Amino acid sequence: MATGATPATTLLEQAKIAHLVHRYQHDPRSDSYGTEAVDALAADLGVEAGQVFKTLVVELSSGTLAVAVLPVPAKLSLKAAAAALGAPKAVMADPAKAQRSSGYVTGGISPLGQRRKLATVIDSSALDWERVFCSAGRRGLEIGLAPADLVRLTDAVTAPITAG
């Protein structure tokens, strides 16, 4: 990997996917990772909040982990995510399990380039945008790419998975 590269950015480079890498100053005292990314992308690039997606790791009723990708301002409907992934129920995964499985730290978990490829559902609102942003695998590092590329590279299903 090149200096500053992450498994996510390396995957995009190897797949020759057009993307934008955006760095911003992460405040180490903050645990509002998504809001911090939204604020930075809005200030620096004029990106709308609904265009910035967070990556959440869930545990399905079968005990397997899966990934849900949804807009930062939205709340995850665990019931909708489970249904989209073919499970009766899902709960938020233990952060330590999410970190071990993905190879990334919380607040920097990317849906791309995870250590173990997990079943993934992306909120269908992603398809409304020409470009969406998600973590590049490090706090303070975001990638922008076409939603179709994100879906293809993660082998994701798309479904409405937000609550309310």
C-alpha cells in the first residue's frame, strides 16, 4: 500500500474505480465521527449531509456479522436491515468484534476493503446521488464514489434501512 493508503483506497485503485479521497482534521476528543465528516465535507466541498454514509456492523440472529451503510443523519432500522439481509433479527455488533472483523477502528470502518467480506446492505437512498461519501478506513479520511461502484465492490443489496 502507498503511504497514507488504506485497504479501501487500495481496493479502489486496483479496481480502477474513479473516486475522490478527502482528508480532514479529525478531533481526537470527538466521538461524533459521522457528524465530523459531514461538517468537513459540507465546508470543504459543499456536500449535503444525506450524501455522507456511515458504516455500521450488525450481528444477525444467526450470530454472523453483516454491514449496514446508511446516511449519517439517519438512524438504522435494525428490523429493516435484518430483513434485507435475510435474517429475522439484528442487533448492533460489539465494537471490538466489528474492529476485529473489519480490520478498521470504530469511527473509521469502511464498507470497502474489510479484512473479512461480510454481507452488506446499503440504504437505497444512496442511488439518488451521483456520488456518495463513506469512510476510507481511517478517521479523518473519506472517499467519494458512484453509488453503483460502492454496491458492486461490496456485493451489497440495496433497501430502505433507515428508521422513521
